[in-house]
Amino acid sequence: MRRLKNCTMTNPTVNVAVQLTWDPSIPKVGQITHFKIIFIDLKTNKNQKHIDYVFSIDTPNNKTSFQQTLHSSWGVESAAYKFDTAGIFKPRVTIDRTS
């Protein structure tokens, strides 16, 4: 499996950046990968509280292999996923709404 790149994405609609990191940086088949998701309010540069979001992982064929819909009370969340096959996967965080 290839190394995934940690990333920060912005959502100008809700004025929030999403910082997504994972460990290990090069996931291995059969090993659990731990993801850390931080939501940052672009106006204050602090954690954005109360975010409804979807965390998903897309396969090399652009199909969703894992998805969970969640709520972040404090702006910092974690997720875990065990890759069953090799390939280039894309983790994705989509903000549904902020409160």
C-alpha cells in the first residue's frame, strides 16, 4: 500500500478547515490505521465545536469502502480503519453542518 498524505482541506461554505492525519503514515493490509480529524474555525483559528460530518474512505475505483456519519462536540475526533486490500485509498471528511 502506498503512503497516504496528511492533508488540510477547507470548506468555504461553513468557514471551517479540516486537518486530517493518520498513523501509521503508510498503512499496511490487515493493520488498523488510526485517523485524527481536527475542525478549525477559520475566523478564530480555534477548534470548531458542534460539527456534523461524514468520514469515509474511497477505494482506488472511487467507490466508498467505509463511511460513518458523526457529530463532533469539541472539534477533535478520531476514527480507525483496517485495510483489507492494497491500493491507493482516499480518506475524506465531508461537513454536513455546523451549529
